[in-house]
Amino acid sequence: MNPAKPNEIVEVEVLPKSLINAEIESPLYMDALKFEISSKENLDITEMVRNFFNAQSPWFLALMINTIAKNKLEKSLRENDFSQGSKVGHWTVSNSNKTEIIFRESLGFIEHRLSFCKVDNNSNTFRTMSSVKTHNKLGSFYFFFVKRVHMKLVKFAIRNMLRE
């Protein structure tokens, strides 16, 4: 039996009609990745987001959402409706609709938005999109380093989910 080919994760443009475009005025940086989940079920955006966070290892959860308590995360995700103001770790839902959920994080010197978007309701095609703005020299210095690993970390997180 031949092993299944890994799902492709492709760098793409941010969707022009995405909610993320209205999140940060004049962002310094934006990116997007497109991927498809192999499943017989037609997943909605909330199922995809739950799968994304649940699939991460404890060390990555500590880095990504500032928690390592997998059982607390699973409970939080199960009970979460992903409406504006709800939380996953230190991420807060900034905006959401039936096809997109945007998480925000503000550290004072930098703002980050992470969007999960279902691209096509008839398939399991999704995008993650990021938007970043720095507010001062500390933010610029911090992002100088983070920018170099950001896409690799997001791809790593998506691959973790696709393996589950």
C-alpha cells in the first residue's frame, strides 16, 4: 500500500473580501496559506479551528497560545462558540462569521491577527491569514526575528492538524 501524499500547503494572497483586511489599519505584514483537509465530512470553520488547536503538541501550544494544559484546552474548545470576545489561550476572537474566525493578540508593541477561513463551502479548502502591525522600535525588533520563522511555524501547525 502506497502512503498517502501529504496535503499541500500553498502560499497564496490574502482574500480581498476577508474580514482580516479590516482588522488592522495599514498592516506592516500580511500572509496567507491555503490547504485542504482530506475528510469525507464537510467540515465547518469551527470544526477546523478545534482540530487545528487540538492537534498541536504541548510545547507548540505553550509557544502559540501560552498554555500546555491539553485537557483545559480541549474543554475550552468544546465549549467555545468562537463569537467575538471568546478566548483560546491568550488569543481572543476579534471577529467571526459562518466562514471565518479571526483571533487577535496585542502585546502593546505589536498587534497580530490570525484568521481561519473556509474558502469553499462545497469542499474542505481553508486558508490561514496573518496580519501584523508594530507600534514602536521594540515591536520592529521583535518582528524582525519572528518574521523569519512565522510561515514555517504556521505550516508546521497545519501539518500537525493534517496528520491527525
